[in-house]
Amino acid sequence: MRAWVIRVVLFAVVVVVTVAAVRLIGEVDWVEVWDALGHLSWWQAPLLLVLLVVRQTSNSLPLSLYIAGLSPYRAVLNDQAAFVIGTVAPTPSDLALRTAMFSSWGIPAAAGVAGALLHKLTFWIARFGVPVVGLAVLLARGDELGVRLLDLASIAFAIGLAAVLLLVMRSDRLARNIGRRGGELVGRVRTVDPEAWATSCADFRVKVAIRFHGGFPRALAALAGLLAVDVVMLTLCLRFVGIDATEAPFGVIVAAYAVGYPLSVFPFAGIGLLDAAIIGGVTAYGGHALEAPAVAALIVWRVFTLGGPIVLGVASVALWHRSAAGSGTDIRQLIRSRGDGVH
């Protein structure tokens, strides 16, 4: 596969996302959406904020499980700060900030980066594996799966990724072979050194293998907690705008969320696509009349789950900046040196 093919595929993806979003917006009665937002009360915002903090803590916890010497509190600071930097600046700016924070806490940058990579891989396993919950709920309800069977490919990808990760952790030889094979596959698209990939894969294993076996199950449990809190927040948003349990039972919401969640791989957590999948699941059960209030609920949910982490990220950067400056660390020089090292 050549580079121009990749560009064509990416362009096609952008077109599909744009068309889906435009079609969704064009069919919504925005007057009804506005009326649905009128059901909101002031006390609901603090409740969602508390759940957001639990959600983001669950998302960041695997870092403390994979990186020796990193407390859960610092894991949250690091993860939220990297998120907000990654939102406003291109990679590797987020990685430069991560490693600068690790270094200021006395954690070797290499171990920190390896732990962050393992965290991301674990999240991808959770992201693409969660549709199994949605399909199980649909089967238990006796609903037809139809096009949702496409999620079997997502589940297969999650299983395959988990299998590769376990094989990498099993032995140095396997890690090198997998890295070399991965380099050969990527080499068909762009110029890479398979032996360098083999060495990098083996080095990655050395840095994280000790904490992997005990940390991996707990990391998956933490990310399952993230997904559970996320769907609870979604359910509350639907209830807050007037959609009750008879119109959209919790099981219907869980199934719609879980089956559509792999779409969060697209930019901004799959905004537009994941939302359309959730709204489609809700309206398929409760009828077209739920479309406008469901859109209102998704707006509230996105404000908290997308906007909230940005606010928490800014606060995390400020807290780290204050503590690092108080210890006499030259923050700008530290970030600059780490940025040079990750290019």
C-alpha cells in the first residue's frame, strides 16, 4: 500500500464523518432540542462534575499501575495535562510534557513513556472490546443484531491486540520477533528499520514487564470503571432532559453506547458518529419523538466529557507548574529538553 492510498482512505473517512454530522444536524428540530434543554436544573451540573472526576481518575489510574513510583494523584495530573496539550498542539508536544512531568518527579523518562504507551494499548483493548457487552445485552433482550454484527470485527481486533501484548510480555525472543514483523509490515508503507523495531519492542518489554502481569488486569478493571461511569453520565443526561426509563431503559442505553463506542477512535472521541449511533439506538426503541431530546442529552454529555477534561487538564498543568516551580525546577528548560528528545 502506497502513501497516496492512505491519503485517499483518510480523505474518505473525513468525508463520511462530515456527511454523517451534516445529515444528523439537518434532520433535528432545534426548537425541540432547546425545549428539552429547559428541563435541566442547576443541581445536575455538580453531580455530573463529580462523576466526571471519577471518570477521569479511572481513565488515568492505569498509569500508576504501570509506572513505578507514580502515585494515582500524579497519574491523574499527568494524563489530564497530556490530554489538554494534545488537544491544542500536535504530537509530540503531549509526550514532551509527559516526560517533563515524569522527570520532575524523579521517574525515568523511558519508564514513564513505556508505561504511557502500555496505558494507551490497554485503553485500545477496552475501547474495541466493549461492544461484546452491547451485543450481549441485545441478545438478552431478544433484539435483532443486524448491522451490529460488524462489531465482531472490533471485538476480534481487541482480542488480537491483547494476544500480541501478552506474547510480547512472555519472552524477549517473542518480543523481538513481533517487533521485527511489525516493522516489516509498516515497511510496506514507509521506510523503517525492522531491526530497530525489534530492539524497541524488546526494550519496551524490559521496562514494563515487571509491573505488567499484576497491573494489566487492574488496569482493565479501571478502564471498565471509566466506561461504566461514562454510560451512567449518559443515562443521567437523557433522564435530565425528560427521557424516562420507560422510553429508554438502561439496557437500551448501555447497548447503544457499547456497540457504538469503537467510533470514539475518530477525532474528538468520534463526535457526530458515536452520537448518531447512540441516538439511533435510543430512537429505535422509543420512537422518532425521542430524537430531539436525545440530541439535547448528547450535547450536555459532550460538554462534560469533552469540555470537562480540558478544564481539568488546564488545572493539572497549573498544579504541576506550581509544585515544580516551588521545588526550584526550571520548567521551560525541562520541557524543551524532553521535547528535543522525543522528536
